Amino acid sequence: MSSVVVYNLVKTYAGGDRRATDGVSLEVADGEFLVLVGPSGCGKTTLLRMVAGLETPDSGTVSIGGRDVTYLPPRQRGLSMVFQSYAIFPHMKVRQNIGFGLTMRKVPRDEFDRRVKRAAELLHLEEYLDRYPAQLSGGQRQRVAVARAIVVDAAVLLMDEPLSNLDALLRLQFRAELKRIVGQLGTTTLYVTHDQAEAMSLGDRVAVMRDGRVAQLGAPLAVYDRPADRFVGGFLGSPPMNFLTARVGGGALAVGDASLQAPDHLSTWEGRDVVVGVRAENIQVATEPAAGWVPARIEVVEPTGAALLLTVRLADEQLKVQAPATFPAAPDARVHLRAEPAALRFYDPESGLALD
Ligand code: ATP
């Protein structure tokens, strides 16, 4: 069993004016890949470093495999780590770099060779074992850092922005490789990124953090589909979720002159404003009017290749709408919009929390 349980972790740095983590609790199940994601400064790295044993919390506990490790040094926690500044040793060949943890553990020669070979195979590094890091590309060096972390077969793998030094294309390729490798190994993994697409792609579950707290934790698609608050909806997804203000009245939602059917649970909001959240891909667009469709005007047309991203104006609100690549879109053109009622989310305009 190698679950990681973090309970009510609070950390304030000396000289820090607020809590870097403000009572975070979460559990990474045995064999699970959990991603911590959130904007810069939200406390992801601090949380990971407390799990690693590189920072001591002010209060709260960290348990690994059912054992309280809160005050144990990193090497006694049974984990391995890959960091953004992957420190591979320039004077060592790839073979010795990958096997570094095995050398430290005085693993016998034949076992060293076997395990380094397996890690190199998993990361497609077999042909580079006798090279020095300077003779590798950035992506290959990054793979060496990951191979070195997995070769020791630690129960828990911690990764902090391991792809951030790679260019966009390599990043995408390596992301898929990492998913394959960690899936194959089944290692319990806690992974930090500020990149929401990376989080969605890699995580069995994602924990979206904000201001030292977990705003929402769940399966990527569940969190994407039902953000618990406006912050999460605005953070996950590219483009972010659209939010528009609507007045509830007589069973309808008014956005400017347009009217939508209001769900029953909004009846307590009669006469007040709510915020409607809707994803760009959940808005249909047509050139011709039809009953129940809402008129809008195109402001910007951005082809993405697979689709068109339209910026449209609806009353006082600006929305992002995803249209088929073949849609005849032009700036200033009038269009008509609709969304399935089931695709609409509702938020409290004051607290930003979901109403459904
Ligand atoms: P990023 O994505 O930018 O790395 P993060 O979400 O990992 O951000 P942390 O590095 O955990 O965030 O930082 C959380 C908060 O703690 C920030 O306000 C940061 O300024 C502060 N902080 C982090 N490290 C220290 C430190 N060594 N001393 C003082 N304050 C720190």
C-alpha cells in the first residue's frame, strides 16, 4: 500500500505575509496519478515539498502507506522525485545518471544493469546509455531525469513541472510518454503543473488549487464539466468557461433582450441576477434564426485548424463560441446561438460558488 494522505497542512514561510498552504487535505490512492494544478503562487510546490520532506509544515500531517512521515527526512519516506531543474550530473554518462539511486543503495552489478536497461527501455534511451548529458537534446535529458526517478522503484513518485523546460511540441510528445510509463508502472504519483491542459491529460484526478487551498478535486472531465466555482471554470479549459449575468424572472433567464428557460432550482432566485456558465463547445451557432435561438454578433474569428473560435457579442456580454471549421463566419455577421439547458451551469454572483 502506498497511498499518500495529506491532512490539514498549513505552512507559512518566514517573512511570508500569508499562508502558502492554508489547511490542505487530500488523498492520493495507491497507484493513482493525482495532479496539483493552479496559478502561480497557489501553493502547489509547497504542498509537494512537504510531502517530499523538503519543508516542514506548521501543522497537519503527511502519511505514506499508512505511516506518519510528517517529520521524517526525505530519504526515509520511500519516494523519488523529478523536479523542473532536473539535476542530472554532467560528468556522468547516461547509464550512471540513470543508475545513480541504485549505486547509492549499493545494488549488485547485474541487478544494476538489468534495472537501468529496463528504465532506459521504458524511456527509449537504450541507444544513449554511453553518452554524456551534453550530447543529448533537452527532451532526452528530461527523459534521463525521469528514468533516474523510476529506476529505484519507489512506492511514490513526486514530480514538479517536469516538462517545463521542453518546447511546446516536445512537451506534448513527452506528456503522452509519461502517461504511458506511469500507467505501466502503476506508481502512486503526485504531479505539479500550472498547465491546465497537462493536468487534464495526465491526471486520474486533478486538485485545482487557489490561494493555498484546494478549490476542487475530482476526475478531470467531472471538474471540467461541473466546476465548483467560477475560479475553477475560468482556470480549466481553453478557452475558459464563459460567464454571463442573467436576471431570473417568471421561469425565464434574461440576458439583455434574449430569454432562456430557467431551471426549477433557480426559483429561489426570482428577481435577482445569477451568473450562467457555459463552455464554448456547448454553444451551437447558426446563420439563420429559429425558435429559442438567441441573436448575437460575431466580433472576432480565429481558425484553430480543427474548428473556429468565435468571439461573439450577446447584449453586453462577450462569449467564446466553438463553431465547425466550415462555418461561414465573418466579423460583424449576425448569428444565432443556443445551448442545451443541461450544458448550463449557474453560479452565485457574490460568492462565485455553483448553485446546482
Ligand atoms: P509556481 O507555479 O509559481 O511555482 P506554486 O503554486 O508552486 O507557484 P508555491 O511555490 O508553493 O506556489 O508558493 C506559495 C506561496 O508561498 C507564494 O505566495 C510564494 O511567494 C510563497 N513562497 C514560496 N516559497 C517561499 C520561500 N522560500 N520563502 C517565502 N515565501 C515563499
